[in-house]
Amino acid sequence: MLYLLAVIGALTVAVLLWRAFGPDRVDTAPSRRFVAPDDDPDFLRKLGEQRKKKPDDEE
């Protein structure tokens, strides 16, 4: 019985070490980083360009 508990403990430790330090797994879904429009430099640049093209009759 003691040997069975030792084997289970050793396997548990081995699996935890493998998960912590093993090779990186390939993600099944590509991770996307969502950026809010007010934090996106491209969006702000395009918005600035549109504002320059637009006549200033509203301001």
C-alpha cells in the first residue's frame, strides 16, 4: 500500500513538473489582443487624417 501511494505521489509530482517546465504547447486557437479604439494608434491616426480633410464648419 505504501508503494502505491509513493507511485501516485511521484506521478503527481512528475506531471506538475512537466506542466510547469515542459515544452510549450501549441495553442489551438490563435490568441488575439483586443485594443480599444482610443488606445489604437492606427485608429487615432486615421481619425486625425479624417478630421483634417473635413471642413471646420461644425466647430
